[in-house]
Amino acid sequence: MSKIPGATRSSCGSIRAFMADPQIMGERPPPSPCVSVCALDEMDICIGCHRSVDEIAAWSQLSAAQKWQVIQLSQARVRAAGGWLIPPDGAEP
């Protein structure tokens, strides 16, 4: 599995901790998935956080539930490419 450049243990760990509790996911917004590797691929998807341009632009206006949906879409994009956004437990980001 590939690593995401710029991902840190704290940024990935924060999202993983939130995702461990489904009740929190419905109530509290996740931390931003931005890893400060901001460059777009040919599909206008950020190579750092794997959000679309539209998702990045809308992030500050989204509800907590919508932000969680964006996180899940980002993870799906990474998995489809054979990598991971949130490292599995024990993996080094």
C-alpha cells in the first residue's frame, strides 16, 4: 500500500479516532484531511488529501455529516488506486 506524502501520525490519528465512534461522526465535524500537499491530478483531485476541487472549495461551508461523506469519498478514491488515506493501525504514515 502506498503512503500519502505529508500525512502525519497526528492528522491520520485524529480522523481515525473520530471514525471509531459512529455517534461522533454524526455530530462533530472531522478535522480537515489536508496534509499540505496541494496539487491536482488530471482529474482535479488533490494528490495530498484526495478531495475534488469542489469538495476543497466547499469544505468550510459543509455540515459535519457532509464533511464525513467527503472523507469517505476520499478514502474510496485512495483505495481504488491501491493506497490508503488513513493508515491501518500500526502502519507508519
